[in-house]
Amino acid sequence: MPGKASEPALPSTTISPRAIWAGGLLVIAAVLLTLVSGWRQGLLLLIGGALGVVLYHAAFGFTSAWRVFITDRRGRGLRAQMLMLAIAVVLFFPVLAGGSLWGQEVSGFVSPLGTSVVVGAFLFGLGMQLGGGCASGTLFTVGGGNARMMITLIFFCVGSVIGTAHFSWWQSLPSLPAVSLVDSFGSLGGIIVSLVLFAIIVVVTRTLEKRRHGSLEKAAVTDSQPRGLSRFLRGPWPLLAGAVALALLNFATLALAGRPWGITSAFALWGTKAYTALGFDVSDWGYWQAAGNAKALAAPLYHDITTVMNIGIIVGALAAALLAGKFAPKWNIPLRSLVAAVLGGLMLGYGARLAFGCNIGAYFGGIASGSLHGWLWLVAAFAGNMLGVRLRPFFSLAPRKAVSRADLA
């Protein structure tokens, strides 16, 4: 209900019964999924749940980190992303060079450098600031009880369907071949090149932050902040701990799924299945004629790795919100904010299809795979974020405010 208060304050080590139910539901679903679709799917559901917990407890947002740097030159969030990427490339590159991990064939997300990536990433970046989140941010805030982000998610799916309809045309535009740092420089050379680029971004953000503020921002610590086991269960987690955990969980995804973590292909799949259920035909759409996509469209959703992990993220974030006593959805969404959620969701979905992914599949997964398209995505999406930040006040959205875990309910 709109005015409903959050759960009563719990003793520091007491676990909310509703959180236990959410966690238990995830485990039961993983067991059932193992029976019908194999043990890898069951484990990937649990990894998705772990990702949801990490994203929520660490409040690891790409959108807020970029917005705070653009508006206020605070770069702590961006530097955490560089740490995450650095760990990922060190883990990923040797494995991708070898082609297998523990008997599982593996491949990265390596895509062409085309017009569609530039336009799609720019639109996605713009949508991040209007919609209020990226792909991972949308999922974990929905799980955390943010009603506005449910609107963003719905139109994320709609925009994804439109993007698949136009996909072939965008791919016909000028493009350069895909480039892999692993193929070009070898695993060690690719790691060195990547680490140098990450270091440059860290130095630039530190320099600009000190120039603006005189010193670097430090994580807020209060006397009331939980410690030990209580902090692990209820949060908040240090931002850097979130960065490390996300890199490790992405590597676990690579080991089980044979490819990095992705999110938005499932949104296109969900939306298109709904669209075809209404009697519409997509058989002549180039995107759905590709063998892998056609197979996913014909199969049940529980066979789709990305869908399984996305559901895990939502349920994991729900459990984390309940553990923190922060699950209290608010349904009174201002009209301008609602319009921004609709527009932002459409741009997020459309842009992700054009750009071969989102902040996870193209940025995190692309760079972790050694693909130059991940770096191109970063530049174009950051430009889109800069425009989006300027447009936020028009929709009565705070231009400077960073999203904290407390804002997710």
C-alpha cells in the first residue's frame, strides 16, 4: 500500500522471515530448474541471486556513479568500476585465449565497431538518466521495491522489441570489423593495455575530483552502521567489495554459461514472446532469423540463460531488501517522473539492441572480453549520460543526487 511503513527494525543479527522465504524460494526454484534444464541452469539461477544481493547491498549503480561524476566530479563510483573491470580482464583474458575453462568451451562478447554501437550506446546512456537506471540497476531496484523502475522495465522490454525489428537496417550501416585485444596482443599484452587504460581513467577522475573539491570523497561511516555478520546480512557493503564480487560472479558465469554475464537479450525475448502471443509475426525480422535467437524464441523461457539469471537478480535483490528492512514500495509516482521512466525505458531497450548490449553485456562483458566495441560503447554511452543529466530537471528528477540503497524502496 502507498503509505505502508517498512518492516520494523530488527535486532542486528535477526533475519527477516520474509527474506528467508525469498531465499528459500530461489533455492527451490534452482532445484526444480536443475531437474528440468540441467545443473548449470540451476547454478546460474543462484549466481543471479548472488548478483542481486551484491548489487543491492553494495548499491552498485552505473547510472548514479556516472551522474555524480558528470555533475559533481566525484569519481569514487567510476574508480570502483575500473577495479571491477581490472579484476575481470585478469581472470577472463587467459581463459578466452585458451578457449575453454574446466571442460566448458568459452567465448567472449566481441562485436563490430559500427554506427549502431555509437547510436545505440548514446541512446542507452540518455535512457539511463531518464529511466533512472541501467540494465542491472533496473533489475535490482525492481527487486528492491522501486515501483517507478517497474515502469522502466516494462518499457525497456517494449524498446527492445522495436530494436529487434530495426536491427537488420542498423547493421547495414557503415561498420568496422570486430577487434579483440586478446587476439591482437595475446592475453598478457591485452591485460597490460587494458590496465593502462583503467589507470588513465583512475588518474583523470582523481585529478578532476581533487581540482574541484581539494580531496577525494570517502565512504560515509556512521556509529549506527552495522558491523560484522550483521553488515554482511543487512548491508550496506563497501563499494569496492561490490566491485570485486561482481567481477568474480561474472567469471563464474563465464565458467558455467560459456560466455560473460548479459541482461538485455532477455528483455527482447520477453517482449517478443508477448508480442507474438498477441498474434503478431516476427519471422521476417532479421534479428530473430539468427540461429541462436530463433532457438531462444522457440524454446521455453526457463531454457534461456539470461532469463534465468535476470529472475535470480530480482529475487536476490528482494531478499537483500527484506534483510535490510527496506522493502516498502511507493506507488505515488509524479507524472513527469512517470513520463521519464517510459521514455527512458524505450531508449534503454532500443539502444541496447543496436549496441550489442548494455552496461553489462557491452561495457562490462565487452571490455572483459577484450572487445574494442566495449570501449566505444563506454565513450558513446557517457556522452548520452551527459545529455541525460541536463534533461533530468525538466522531468523533476534531481540532477545531482546519487542513488543510495535507501532510495531503492
